[in-house]
Amino acid sequence: RSPTPACVSFSSTLLLEFASPPCYPACFVSRYPLAMIAPCAIQVVAVPLAVKFRIPLLAAAFLAVPSAAVAATATAAPPLQMPLVQPCSGGGSDSSLALPTVCSTKIDIGAEEGSSLVQARSLAATARAPARLQVAAGAGEAAAHGVRRAAEVCKTDTRLAPQDLAADIIVPAGELCILQNVTLKGAIKAKGSVVLVGCEVTGIIEVISETSGVRVEVVSTNINGGTKIKGGSAEARPRLIFDSSNVGTVEAENVGHIQASNSSVGGLKVEDFDMGLAFRDVRVGDSIQLSGGTGDIDFWGTLVDGGLDIEMCKDCSVNIDFQTELKLGLDIKDSSGSLHMLGTSLAGVGEVSVSGMDGSVWLEGMEVGGISLEGVVGHVYLYRLTIGGPSTFAKSTGILVAELCDFHGELKSNAKFEGLAMKLCYFDKNRVAISDSAGPVLLEGNKDLAVFLTKNHGVTLEGNEITTAGISDNAGALTIRKNVFQDVKCMDNAESPIMQGNIVEGTSHGQCEVKA
């Protein structure tokens, strides 16, 4: 007769579990009451299901026999040896049936590179049983806990009740361990992939990847001992994903993409990373140190109690948004790519330092303690900044533009910029010294500055309010108009300045002398 949908689902579950060696008929009889098996066993035509799921016909025949035959098999079966049957969860069972499962098989996840956390859980829950891993208790706890089999530890079923485990977990290469709702009083040492969901880990998580496709995914988990990740070759770079977790201090080397969201990190040190890094709504209790990487580096809504240090990053696009705070500033060295900071907070005292940068720098809407740009090969744009300390530009090329900025410290530039322009900025009576520019220098609409311009190629001053001006040894055209000076002095310039509509309230000397 036609089987009921519930029986079809249940029998499919039994087929999948029975086909995973080393299960035997007694295995099922011991786990499932005959009252549950018998009604469905006589309804379902099991052979088509067996063909569909590529299950040996012996399993189909067992499920298709009448319940009396099942009972006879149970009676004749030898006692069940529990160490031979690894209890596990998942294995293809219907999530709507709160039934225990029995068997575990080895899983090879090498071909699953790039899977997300959801895909990983789906893979483990529906395609294969969890991996067999080695679990060894600590020496001091061996008497109390003994050696635990991994199938009792690494599970995939979302219905698992919370459990405690005092052990160290060892994950061999090419295998996957998923822990859920586990309080682990020990460490995890892995060469394969690790997925933690809703766990508490007192020890360290240490992953040394030797194969491709390794990933460390931590969701809603506390790791008290910190996290250390190390990849092997360029093809064996593990990926890191942290979500809604406290992962302690993270040290990583030769890794792939790093992603963290809604999490807390004690500190982050990464050497040689590929495919970049993305932090969203993350609290970092110490500094972030990134060295030898590539790819986009993005921070959204991230609070860093220390600083952000980036070194030898190739083709790196660094993007930091207005909800991010770097309390001790930003330092980029010997890198290429670009830097874009929009409204980022540096607690008013953190500095932005960029040296040896082959690429553009864009800073907008920020309050910083100071700015230092040295050896920047690219365009620099400063917009609506409040700079509390000194600003220094050296050994750089490209074009520098500063607009609507407040400088509360001295500004010094001896960089060979192809062009330098400062417009509508306030200098709080501070000294502005610009020299050695390879291109024209434009100061327009600025207030309260003491300006000294030397050895530049072309100078234009227009509409500024200047306390003191010293202009000397410049080449190219020199245009000075509609400015208000307290004092001005020009000498030894290649061309005599063009003076139009200026007001000198004090004294004027040399080539800039204003005659009554």
C-alpha cells in the first residue's frame, strides 16, 4: 500500500544510517524501538530508495522485511560493542525527527574550499557524517576523563544539548570538526578545519594548515586562550571567520581572507595574508599589526584601543569609515595601493603616518593629532581635517590638496610635489614652510598663517590673511594679489612678483615692497 509521508521520511533516515558501516541490524534495533520501525517497514518499498541513495541492497532488504523478521534478527544478534559504533549526529536524518543517529564516517573536505559556514554545516549534516578525530585528555585529568572518541565530541546537529568536555582536541589534516554548545576545558590543535558554534573554550585554538580548503569559523563563541593560525604553502592558506564571538588575541601567518563581525578581539597580528581583511562592528582591545599582505583592508564601526600598523602590503586598498576609532592612530609603511579614511576618529591625539606608499591618500572629516607623509608616490587629498599637532610632508611626489582644514600645529613640506594647493584653511598663526616643490604652489583664501616659501617652481598667493611672509629663491612666475599682510619680504626670486590689490599693514621689503 502507499506509505505515509512520515514513514517515507523515517525510512529514508534509516536507510542512510544503516548504509554507513560499521552498522548492523542490531545497531538499529538497539537504537530504535520496534514499535517505531515496524509500522513503516511494511509500508515502504525500500529498493527504489536504496538505488536512489546508492545504498547496498542488503540495507533495503532489511528495512523491507516484516517487523517479525526484524524482531528475530534482533534476538539473534550478538551484544552490541559500543566502542565499534561511533555515536554521532546528522548523517542525513530529517531535522524534524528528534531521533538519535548511530554511525560516523571519515569526511574529506578538500574539495569544499570556499564553502561558507552555512554550507559547511549543511554539508556535514546532509551529505556525510562528521569526521573521526583524536581527542586526548590532559595528563592530570586522564584518570577522571580518559580518552574520548572524537565522534562523541565533533557533532553537527543543532539540537544538541549543552555539554562539558575536559580534553584537548586534535584535528587531522583534511578533516572537519564542528563543535556546538560545548564547554571545552582544553585546547584545539588542528591541521584540518574547525567550526565552533555557541562554545566556550578555555584553552587556545591552534591551526597549522598543510592542505587547501582549511577554514576556522567561530560563531557565538568565547575563546579564552586566544587563537593562532598558520598556513603552509600559498595554496594552503586557511580562511578565518569570526562572528558574534570573543576570540582573544589572534596571531596569524600565511593565511587567506580574514573576516570578523560583531566580535571582540584582544589584539591582532597577521603576517603574510592574502585576499585582505574585513572588520565590521568589532572591538579590538590592543593594536592591529598587518604585514606582508594583499587585498582590500576594510574597517566599519570598529573600535581599536591601540593603533593600526600596516607594513609591506601590496596592492592594498585600505578603507576606514566614520564609525571606526583608532585611538593610537594609523601607520602605513612600504606599501602600495590606496588609503581612504572618511570621518574616522583618532581620539583627537592619534596620528596618521604614511611612509613609502605607492598610491593615493584621501583623508576626510577627521580630527587627528598630526599628519606625516613621507615617500608617498601619488595624490594626497586632505578635506575638512582638524589637525592638533604638526603636519610634515617629505620626499613625496604627486599632487597635494588641502581644503577647509584647521591646522593647529606647524606645517612643513619639502616634498617634490608636482603641485601643492591649500585653500580655505585656518592655521592658528602657525608657521607654514613650503620648499622644493617641483610644481606650482597655490595658497588661496587661508587665514592666520605665517608663510615661508623657498625654492619652489611657481608661487601664487591670493586672498589670504597672512601675519608674516618670507618668499625667496623661487623659480617661475610669482603672483601675489588681494592678500592682507602684517609683514612681507621677497628676495632672490627668479622673477619679480606680480603684486595686485594687496594690503600691507606693517612693513614690506625687497621684491615685494609696496611703495606709498
